[in-house]
Amino acid sequence: MSLELHNISKTVGGETHIHPTSLTLEPGCFNVLLGTTLAGKTTLMQLMAGLEPPSTGTIRFDGQDVTGVPVQKRNVSMVYQQFINYPNYSVYENIASPLRVARVPAQDLKARVHDIAELLRLTPMLDRFPHELSGGQQQRTAMARALVKDASLVLLDEPLANLDFKLREELRGELPKLFAGRNCVVVYATTEPVEALLFGGNTAALHQGRVTQFGPTGDVYRKPDDLVTADVFSDPPINTAQVTKTGDDIMLSDDIRWPAKGGAAALPDGNYTFGIRPHHIRTTQSGDVPVAVEGPVLITELSGSESIIHFGMAEGSWVSQSHGIHPHEIGATTKLFADVSRGMYFDAENRLVA
């Protein structure tokens, strides 16, 4: 069983929402669509589900061409970021509704409803109605109704975005277990790179309606094909600057340089774009090649576990992300340390070269 997209695209009123795209999504793992808001994730899911017809291309599921098959005739479940429930049904009946339509035997229906309710912490609320629930409880009810169906294709469009932090963290760990024994294709859309990394599987990076790269999540993260993909897979955004390789040295400015090691050592002399993720720039020296960088503090964001510092750098601004609380005064010059051994080098076409 697989979902195959062959050169599908979507154009509305002369505007291209999805550029020609070919993907093969397999069961047995999460298939993540990663991109910012308006990158095309929801539109691509609607094409997969049959809610929208593609402008070009074909869609095959389990070897069958389903391009023109309406969603009502497909075994598909979809969960949106915004919850949708039947207001006159109890939580139990909301969850049970797709099973009743499928004429599932009563005993099996009851067991499946209770199992999914237990997973999503809804058991104490089965007799309540949607208006008696919090927003998070309503979203969990919508998720339960979709997941209990045991569909062949499950589409999850940022389903955890409206949940509280603790429950979101719990469900991130539970969702892969829920699908582990099911023979279905799971597609999960998110704006958060951390979710893609937690789920593993395969990830498609999306930018302005284009799939810039698709493959095993770890590979896409560690070896992005280009700077756009690297930025999609970085939150906060990846830091970049123009550097020059001369002999055995990489020079960012007159007073910031480091030895060309690893893949960078083999690069021809010339100009490159250097990219480094914020968590590789810290307040203390760490890593293989820590290089000191300085600049005025522009913004600080402190949480209970990390510090994010925006600072002036290379005729622009960079971001540092460190564990712990490290207060800095706005406008003061700060000294930070970049582990440049974890950086990436891109050519004039923004393709990864080292």
C-alpha cells in the first residue's frame, strides 16, 4: 500500500498553489509535510484526500488511479488544526459516528471508542457535549473521531497546534505508537522542525508550493539539498553570511576566520554562503571549532530552559539559542561562540556543497 503523486499541481485563478510534485508515501512511518504557513501543506493534503482535484497529474493509492474519485468514496480520515464536532452529539457519539456509518458491530464499536478515548484523555468526558468542553478537549474529540475510523489514509493537518503544551508533548510521543500496528499511510503537516525530528520517518520540505526535498527526516535535516530546505528545517531561522575560502582558511571578515576542515577543505577557493543553525551558537565555548563572534544585542527571549539572543552580525543579524538563562542588555555588545564545524556551505545557486 502506498500513496503516489505523479506530477500533480494546483492552479487557481492563474496562481500556482502547488507546483508539479511527485512523491511516494509509504505506510509504516510518519510522512511529514514541513513548511511555514502558506507553504502549501493544506492544499497538498486536500489533493491527497480528493477534496480538491489536481490541475495536472495523477494520484494512485495502492496501485489504483484515484485522481477523479471523490473523498466520500475513499477510506480517508483528516484532522484539521481547527476542531470540527457535531454539536448535538455527546463526545461518545461524536467518536462513534464514523463507526456507525460503517456498520461496525456494537461490541467492537464500544471497545474502539473507549480505547481511543483513553489514549486522548477523553474517558471522563464521554457523556459531555462539545459546548461543555474546552478548546483542547474539543480538538482531542475531533482527533479521536478521525483516528477511530481506521482509515487507509490518515491526514493530520497541524492537529496539536491548539493543545496545551503538556498534552502536546504527550501526544507527540503517543501518536507514532498509535499507528505502529496499522496498515495505513499517515501524513502529518507541521510548521515545527522539532515535530518532524521527533516523528522521524520521511519529511517533505515545502516552500511556496514546492517540495524542495523529500527523504528520511534525519537526512533532510543534516544534509539539505539547498539553503531554502535548510531554512525550512531551522527554527529559529538559519543564520547566513558570505564567506571567502582562500587556501586553508575560511574568512567571514577581517577579524573572523577559521580553518577549512572536513568537506570545506576540498572546496575550490572562492565565495560561498555559510549557514549555521542558532543552537550551534552559544554563550559558552563548545564543539570542535568554536569561533568567537560579537555584536550588539537586538532582542532577547528567555524561557525556563533556554535563551534566544538576536544580535547584530555580518551587516545583518544572527540568532543564538543556548540552554539555560543568559540575560543580556539590549544594545550591549555580546560575545558568543559559533561551532563552525557544524556549519554548511552553499554555492552561488544556494546548493549545498559542504
